[in-house]
Amino acid sequence: MTARNLWRGLGFALILWGASVFPGGTAEPPAPHLDLKEALRLAFKANPNLQISRLQALIAGEQVVRARSGLLPQVKTQVGQTIYDDPLKFSFTGGAAFPQTNRNFWSSQTSVNQLLFDFWGAPSKYMAAIKGHQASLLDTAQTRDNVFLTVAQGYFKTLRAKKMVEVAKQNVFDLKEHLRLAQDQYQFGIVTFNDVLQAKVSLADAQQNLIVAETDFIDLRSSLNKVLMLPVTAATVLKDEKVDLKAWALREATDVALKRRADLKASQERIRQQEKTVVETRSQFFPQFGVQAGHLYQVNNSLLHNHQWFAIFAMNWNIFSGLDTKAAVSQARLKVQQLEEQHKDMNEQVQLDVQTAYLKIKETVDRIRTTETAVTQGEENLRLNEERYKESVGTATDVIDADTLLTRTRVNYWTAVYDHQMAKAQMLWAIGGINELLPQENQPRHVP
């Protein structure tokens, strides 16, 4: 019996040792640590909006190949076998007849067709495709900039939310200290129980604010993870950093934006593309000139030669199409006017984007300057009121009010700090330079 218990004990020990050496289940992956450049790199590589835009640019590139094919020779070949129930025959006076073809024969035709001149229709189609491809590349660049702005804003919003959690924790800590002091004061009969109740209520409210702040932080971090194509639940750790931005004058920044913004350039390319489409459509009013050359082969016992070489110079002219061509040209010209109006509106929007970012930077600088001083004053105000309360000169309400004021001031300060970083990122986006946050050598090899 003793030996059996001994073996059981050894077996149980081995099981515990195995469980410690070879733990069951899958270990949680380490939380990713990111700085802003790494976050931008992840988004550049895997963001679905960018992937879609890159594919659209590739599609536009293939359209260039298709349009260019209209300028190149078209080679066609055809091989077939023909079987007649009764072969075609020639009839002569007197009833004599002899077959024109065999009843069962093979034939083939190979031809080369080359457009010579169509009043700039095919060249304009080719140039329109090139402009469309260039516009698609610029659209992709703008999509990249938009994604980078989203990443930068999400990055600093997450950092701000994390700081709000720290502020809320500090508020809870301060109120716990005040509650402890109020309980001590009450036990010695210095204050009434109302001070303890007031401290408990304030602490409960602060704890609730902490719960809300932690939830907001997790939500914002998850949203950023989604943009970066990371697991939504990943406990991503972000490095606290700043956006480098030179001091811009409003006029200077606006001029740079009007020259650099990819969406504005894409709009110009769309106008040029449509102008080429007008020329292409207008060419349908005129004839097309082309040449066809090739070789014919037919097994025919009635012919002297089964092989024939040929060349055809032709003109093709659709003289009247029921006003369809006229309407198509009118549509194309109206489309040009529409794109020009859109470009004017976009031009104004770019200037508004720059002004908004410029004013936001100035605003946040002033907010930081004001609230930074207010935080120092709030900390001193809380310290004085705590000392007054300890000396039974001040009230619990004074301490709680001072702590609430300090918490609000800290919230305002850190909000201004991270709003300032987002405003600088917005300015970089507005002038078309946010891609500078991710140096080109660190960008994966993709369409822009």
C-alpha cells in the first residue's frame, strides 16, 4: 500500500513538471511596439483602400496597352473546311456547265490590317488612356496621403486617450488620498461624516470616468489596429513622439499646396484626358483610311492557282449616324466643362484645407501655452487646499473642487498637446507632403 502511494506521488509530480515545462494552449503573441514611421509603413503595405487604388492604377495601365493596339497592325488568320451538297457551277449557252469550286475543300486566309489615318481618332484615344493612367497614379498618391493622415490622427488620438487614462488614474489616486485623510479627520472628531460621504461620492465619479477613459482608449487603439491591418484586439504600444513641421506662412503654404496636392494634379489630368476624348469622338465625323494585305488559299481544281496575294487600300466613312456622333461630341465637351468646374471647386477646397490646418496649429499653440501654466497653478491650488484642510481651515469641498479643476486642466493641456500634433499632420496633408513622414527608402515597392 505504501509503495502504491509512493508511485502515485511520483506520477503526480511528473505530471506537474510536464505541465510547467510544456504548458498547454497557445501563448499570447507579444504586443507590437510601434512608432509613427512603422505605423505608416504597415498602412502603406497592407491598407485595403491603398490596395484597391493600386489595382485601379494597374487597370488604367492595361487600358493604355489596349488603346495603343489601335495604332498597330492587326493580324488575323482563318482556316476552314467547306462542304457543299452540290458545288457552285458556271452555266454556258447550250446547257454546258462545270463546277466553280470543289464540293469539299479546305481554305485559309491571313490578312494584315493597318489604320493609316482617321483624323487623329486613334492617337487621341491612346493619349487619353495615358492621361487616365497618370490620373490613376495620382489618385493612388492621394489615397496614400489620405491613409497616412488617418493613421497619424488615429496614432495621436490613441496617445491622447492613453494620457486621459493616466489623468483619470491620477484623479482617482488623489481622491483616495483625500478620502483617507477625511476618514482620519472624522475618526478624530475634527470633521463630520459628511466629508467622508462627499469624498466617497467624488471617488466613485472619478472611478467611473476612469472606466470610460479606458474603454475609449481600447476603442481608439482597435480602430488604429484595423487601419494598420493588425489584429483588432492587439495591445499595441505606441511611442510618444512629435511631428516635425517647419513654420509655414499661410500664403507660402497655400502656394505649395496648389503645386503639390496629388488630387489637384489628378483633376488636371482628367481634364486633359477628356479633351483628348473630344478629339477622338469628333473624328467619327470623318472617314478612316487603311490598308489590308494578305494571302488567300483554297483547294480548287477549277482554278489555275490555289494561292492568291492581295492588297486593298480602303476608305470607311459613316456619313450619317442619326445625329449620334453629334450628340456624343456634345457630351464629351460638356464633360470637359464639368471637370473644369470640379477643378475650380477643388482648388478652393485645397486653399480651405491649408487655412484650416494653419489656424488649427495657431490655436493649439495658444491652448498649450495657456493650459501649461494653468496645470502648474492647479497643482499649487490643490496643494494649498489640502494643507488648509489638514489644518481645519479649509473645507472638503474646497479640496474636491481644486482636484476637479486640476483634472480638467490636465485634460485640456494634454488634449491641446495631441491636437497640436494632429494639426501639424493635417498641415502636411493639406500641402501634399504627409508622405515625407515615411521616407521613400522605407516605403515598400508599390505603385505610389
